[in-house]
Amino acid sequence: MPVQTTTAANALTRLASFDAIIDARTEDEHALDHVPGAINWPTLNNQERIDIGTMYKQVNAFEAKKRGAALSARNIAAHIEREVIDLPRDWKPLVYCWRGGNRSGALATILGAIGFQVTLIEGGYKAWRAALVDDLPALAPSFQYRVVCGPTGSGKTRLLQALATQGAQVLDLEALACHRSSVLGHVPGQPQPSQKHFDTLIWARLRELDASRVVYVECESKKVGNVRVPDALIDAMRASTCIDVQLPDEARVALLLEDYAYFVKDSAHFVERLQALNDIRGKSVIERWSEWVRDGQTPAVVHELLRDHYDPVYRQSIDRNFVQYPQAQVFESQDHSAAAFERMAQAILAAER
């Protein structure tokens, strides 16, 4: 069956119409970013692509193409044997590589020859990325956001989770970024996505949401760890209605000790991360906090971190950036239990009706 092509812009709106999305690039290219839901069938793997590229430069294109064709045929055959043998005739895959050229073309040609209805993205991932970047500025402002504000430790993420459990639409940027959005926010064992993949994750999540319903999102700075929130989204958030979540200081400390339990268990790691605040708080303060952590006085350190660092920074940021914050409706709780956030979520949703 002849291979069909589609523009990247058209593919943005048609992803659900395909039975599979196949990324024919290398494992590393796929890991950096990929079309949402894509599975990775490398036509050339990481090392093979390097070897063929080296042959292009050091020998000549003809020899490289011969070797590349042999490797590609072998890899495509393995993908077909592993993944395709049991598929029905009406299976419809979308295929792409870096620029829609040799790698995806070879795979698509063979799948088409089998009889599947194969579609190639014109221009490959490069065109897809450009189309996504063009789409985000129009997509992000099309929602009615409710920005959940509150100082560090007030349970904004827990509230988002409670809202989601009760059926509300939630955009959890910290979950997408694998980061708690502070200088101490790195989560051990969870690498952050690349900037490109973070953009893709946000775009994919927004595409899932209903623009006729409110979307709850946590107030964020422009960066969540090492990745940056797209300008169109951060601008829309900063112009939106705010909700102010408040907990007593004791509850905030207790919540943070739970959420950052790995710091409590690994005092050496906590001390190491505190060094990032040397330039801001001063070495003498960090040395004192480090000594307290080593002595098991982590709650006291967390309390001072909130009072002397996070709270002042938060107040400055919220006043400067979120224009509707002065009119925010306040929701308070005296404890940080799951039940408390369930009640708060219910009150917030009731206020929307």
C-alpha cells in the first residue's frame, strides 16, 4: 500500500486517529523528546548512527549508505518480527524520524509493502517540534485558570491532587517537570525532562483538557528546576484568578518533613543541597543550619528556611507577578491531613458553582 504523508501541523490534531506512533530515531533522540505516545523503533541505534556518520566523513557516502542499509534492514526486520507479525491488516501507524528522510522512509516503505496504511510526518520530528512551538502560544491562553497560591509548605500540590480526585481539571507543572520548584526541589532519582520534552508534556496535557471548564494550576516561577514554563502559559497564569491556601507554620513544617522525607533520612544529602543557598543566606547561616541537620534538628532548620528564605521570596514573587492575587479568596486549614485537603478542595469547587 502506498505510504501517505501528513504535515506536522495536521498531525498535531490527528494523533488519536493512529493505532501507533513510531519514532524511527535512535534511543537517545527519542529520550530527549518525542511525539506524545510514540514508541521507539530505531532504524539505527545510538552506536550505529555514530558509526555510519563517521564512515560518511572518513570513507565516503556510498560505502556508508551500503553499511547503513544493511544495519537498517536488520533492525527493521527485528522490529517487524517482534511487534508486527500479529497485527491486523487495518493497523494504521504514524511514522517519523528526524527530518522524515531515510530512517523513517525505509521503515514506512516496508510496512506499506506489507499492506498497512502508513503515514509519514513530512519533515519528521524537526517539523513536529516547530508546529508544536507555533501551537502553544494559541493553546495556552485558551483556558480559564485558577492559580493555587500559598507559601512553601502550604500544600498546594496536595490540594491539586485532591481537586483532581474530585474531578477537577488540573495542570500539575511540577509533576511534569519532576521537580518541586525550589532550590531544594530536586527529587532524588528523578531526572528532569529536557526542555523540549517538558514543552511537549505541557502541550499534550493541555490538549487533553476541556476549555469550557476551569483548570487548576499551582503558581510557579518561570523556571521549575532546570526547565522553563512556556511564556504563553506563564503569562496566562499570571493574569488569572488566584486562590490563597493557608496553613499554620507548624503544619507547614510537618508537611515539608513528609514531602522531603529523603532529606530527613539522608542528612548528608540535605547538607549538600543547603550549600546552594550560600550566596543568598551567607556561609555562616548555612554552616549553622548544616550543624543543626547533623544534630537531628531538621525541623528547626525547615522552620527557619520558611521564615527567612522561602516566605520573603514568595511574597516578593507573588506581589510582583500575579496581578489578581490581592483579590484571591483565602482557604485555610489547621492541619495538613488528607481529609483537610479534601475538605478544602470541596469548598473551592463549591465556590465555583
